[in-house]
Amino acid sequence: MQLIGPIINLFVILVIIGLGFLVFRKKSDGATNVTFFIFTILFAAWLFFNFWETYTDDINWATLFLYLDFTTAPFMIYSLFLFLINFPYPAKNFAQSNVWRIIFFLPAFLFSILAIFGQVIYAPVFLNDKIRFSNGPAYWPYAIAILFYGFIGLATLVRRYKRSVGRTKMQIGYVLFAFTFVMIVLAVVNLFLQNLISNDLFRLINNVSVVVVISVAYAVIKHRLMDIKIIVRAPGVYFFCLFTILMADILLFRYVVNLSLTWQLFFDSLIVVTSIIVFPPLKKFYYYLANRYFFYTLYDARKVVSEISDKLLSCIEIKDIGALVYEILAKNFRFKSFCLLKYDGKENEYRVAYCKNTSLKFGQIIAGDFRLQENYFAEGKVFTREDCLGYSDEGRGQGFIAFMKKKFEIASPLSSKNGVIGLILLGVKESEDMYTEGDLKLLRIIALQISAAMENADLYAKVNDLNRSLERKVREQTVELKAKADELQQKNEKLEKLLQIKNDFLRVVNHQLNTPLSIIKNSIFMIKSGSFSLNKGLGYVEEEVKQLENLFSDFWKAFSFVGGAIQLNLTKINIEEIIDSMIENVKQLPLVQERKLKILVEKNLRIPKVKNDPKQIVQVINNLLQNSISYTKSGWVKVYFKNINNKFLKVFVADTGCGIDEEDKGRIFEKFIRGQRAIQERPSGSGLGLYIAKNIIEASGGELKLEKSEVDKGSTFSFTVPIWK
């Protein structure tokens, strides 16, 4: 336990001197930095004397340290006064006036001399674990001078705190808190209570100086107090790891010094093993602290450049380049956000090519700024958020300046021989510290590699676009050629179909005209030769003329359907009466009686009136009945009905005839087409009956179709007509 006090005292003194050295090194000719450095040296010396005056058991050493304590204090408090009135910027009137500096310096010098000659304190002695001294004649003026220096300095700082804003105000706040708290405690304890409290309590209270160390160190680390950059390198991390383990070992050592040799060896071995085990996680922890809170250069710039250079070779798309650069830079720079922008010089705008940890979206457009283009990016200069203060946004809140102010810390240009092609934007570091000159130098080197990779990616994209364009044109030409081929195919099929129709037409005409004409010719010959009587011969001629008349009527009607709508006289008709009348006529046909066919009508529902042309519907029904009778050698022909949702009446004509072959079912409604079985059963026929019937029914809004047909079992046709409303 006896070692803890000196170790803490030494640690605090070293840290204070280190902070002073960092500040002085940053700006050795600045009043603020110089006064802080002088204060830290004097404050460290005073802490050393103050601690050892109560720690040593030798009255001679205690007396020496006590006098040095009171001699150093005026200079220390005067240097603090100088620092406070010069922080964060020098006091103009005081800095420019030698008279005022001399006036304020004289009391400190005078009281230090009086302290040396025993006019402030005298006759120190040890009494009941306390060091006691008597107050000299200059003690109270001495105390008032100490308090005066502190009060003036702190009052000046309070006034500046009220006038400041932002980071400066936070920096002043930390300094004000630290020195106000420490001044009050140290002044009360050292000037008024030292003769009343024990040495241990005195030393314990004086450890309040740690508050100065913690507060100032935090302000330096977190808020860049006096623009100090604390750089922790890899050796520093190892030093802190070893120092932590060594301190822990010293604290444990006090518990094993009084043990036997065997136990001491055991504990020594245990401490060594524990230290080895603890070192890796401790190192990881200090690396985290360095990455999170300090300006650090733990990365090797050459390795970073080499890694990016190697990996960029495999990147052929800009988004992959952005992802790679983010991955490598993020683990080394520890920034919060990242964006890769691609620049369009013609439109003077940036397009987001890749972004991470921002509210931006891929492809988002940001208006450019020609002023920045000329003053920074065209010359390869890095643009920072602080540089935004000199520019106003020209994009109505959507330009690059406004964008930079809100989201990012620095922008590094990516340039090629043709000018700027993009930007790398890095957000604030996780530690909220500034980017070092080493960071910016590394970024400029990397930017050259990224620029080359982006140019290659653009070239690759252009080649891909060209390939896609060629592929698209090939596809379009292929589709066009295929369409033309299909069109030609359709035309060929149409021509073949027309040729087939022509052939069928010629065949039908040849057959249907030759047969009646031959009969007429023979009848006339038989009349002339006397073989037929005049009446008998004319009877044959009359019958064949009617056949020709019907044939030409079918031809005329079929060809009238081509290219125009069928003209129907749609009226309300009683289809039930029409069918009943036709059925009675059909029953009297010689062919029906000869074959003994049953002609049936099923009426299992009330048959409504329908809308159609009376003459045309008779032709449809007659065609279906005549076909059924002609192709049915035995059995029956049946007509029946079905009401379709009170909208249509469906009429079925079924028979037990020869049926229709499967290959003919799809063609029987075409012009001049007859099934093979129909031709076999009845060679005569124009092949126009079903074609005409289908067109009549469809023109009236109905449908004619083949419901079913089986060879040698019969067929069923149906047609629908609208119900009269």
C-alpha cells in the first residue's frame, strides 16, 4: 500500500508534463500553448513537493519540500492565471502591454522570495502524524494573492464561455470545470486546513489534481482542445498493455511478500501465466480505444495502397469499386459514412455510384458547383467541411455545398486526363477527430488508383453497352426476319388455301354443273329420239334446272359473305312452328320413307320466340335436316331444344348416320369442304351448306357448331339464336 501513493503521484506528474509538451509542440510560439506548458511544468513540480512534504518521515526533507511547496505555488498560480486569460485565444490588452505583465508578475515574485526566507511559514514540526508549521507575517497576504490570481483568471474564462459557441464553448467548459473545482479544493486544503488534518488525508484530498488530468485529457481527445492530435501507434498500444499488467502485478505483489518461498513461487508463476492470458484481450481493448478516441496511425499506408491496388484489378463495375474502397478505408480510417460520386461534366452534376451509412440512394443526383470545380477539384485539392464556410449553396438547398455541410467531412477528387470524373466523400471519424495530413496524403494516392479503376469500369460499361446494343439489334433483326418469315409462311399458307379452295371450287363446279347438264343433254336427246315423251323428258330437265338454280344460289350467297356483313331482316319469329312445319315436310320425302327413318322432335320445355331472319333460319334448319337425312341409312333424326340462361335458345339436330372422320371435323365449316364419308355417301353436293348456315347464325349473334360425332354412330349439330325480349 505504501507504493500506491508515489506511483499515483508520479503517474499524474508524467501525464501533466506530457500534456504540456503536446500543447507546446503543437504551437511553440502561441501565447496559449506556451503559458499552458509553463503551467504544467510548475504544477508538476508543485505536486511533487506537496506530496513528498507529508510522505517522508525525515523532518529535514519534509521542511525542504514544504518551503519549496510554498515557494513554487505563487509562480504556479501566476502561470495558471496567464493561461486562463489567454485561453482559447490571447488577451489583446494584456499581451500587448509589458507594464501589465510586470504588475501582475511582481506579487508572485515577491511572495516566493518571502516564502524562501520564512516570512510566509516557519518552524515546521511533526506532531501526531501531522506536519505543523506556524504562519509568518506574510501568510495572509500570500493567501489573498493566490486567491486573487485564481479569481481573475477564472472570471475571465467565465466571460469568454458565455460569449462562445460550438466546440470552443465545450473546450472552455471543460477547462473551466477542471480548474474551478481544483482551485477551490486545493486552496481550501493547502491554505486553511493543512495544520488541521492528517498527512494521509491531506495527500488523499490533494489527489483531486487528477480531475485536471482527466478533464483536460478528455477535452483534448474528444474535442481537440488547443487543436492537439494525440497519435497512438502500435508500439504505444503495446506499452499501455505492459504498463497495465505491470501495475496490476505491483498491486498483487504486496500480498505475497510475506508468504513462504513455495507460495511466492506459486503466485509468481500464476501472475506470469495470467499476464500471458490477459495480454491479447487487453491489446484488443487498447486498439479499440485508439481507433475510437484518438488520432491514430495504426495502419500501414504502404499496405493499404498495396491492398487496394491488388483488389481493384478484379473490379470491373463502379459499385464493386465503391464497396471495395469502403471496406478497406473504413477499417483504417474508422469513419461513420462513405460515398462515391460520379461526375457528369456536361450537366455539372454528381450521381451517387455507391454509398454506405447515409440517407443517400444509389443514382441520386446532386447539383455540382463550378466554383469548387475550378478552385479545388480541378487542381486535385481536398475539400473539407470547413471550406464550405466560404461558399454559399447555389442549388437551393440541393447543391453540393449544402450536401457537404450536412453529411460529410472531406471530399477528395478523382481525376483523369480528361478532368474530374468523381469524388470520394468521407464522413466524420468515429472519434470525431480531424483527418491527419497522413490520412489526406494516403487518400490522394488512393484516389489515383480509384480514378484509373473507374475509367476502366466506364470503358467496360461502354463495351457492355455496345455488346447489349448489338445483341438488341441482332434480336430485333432476328425478330423482324422471323416476322417476315412468318408473314411469308402465312401468305404461303393462305395461297395454298386459296389454291385448295380454287381446286375444290373447280371440282365442285365441274361435278355439280356437269351432272345436271349431262342429264339435261340426255333428256333432250331421248325426247328427240322418241325414247322419252315430251312431258317425261321435260320433267327431268325441270328437276335439273332447279338443281342448277339452287347451286348458283349457294355460290352467290357464299361469295356474298366475303368482305362484308350479311344483311339480315331480324324479327320476332316462332321457331317452334317453323320446325314443326319442316319436320312434317321432311317426313314425306321419298328418301325418308325408303329408309324408314324416324323423324323426332323433343319438346321438354316451353319454346320461346326468337330473333332472326325467317327466310335465313329456314335455310339453316333445312340444311341440317337434309344433311342428317342424306347421311343416315337407318335409325333416326332428332330435333330437341335447350334454354341458355333465358338469353339464347339452343337447337340440336342429331342423327344416327355415318359420322365424321376426326381429321375432317375442323374443316367442315369451310367453303367447298366435304368430309370423306359425306362424299362416299352422297357424291353430289357443293360443300357450301354448313358454311352458309354458320355465317347466317353468327350474323344473328348465335353460334353453329359440331357438338359431337362418331364414325358409324352419328353426329349432333347445334345452333343458338337470341331469345326475343
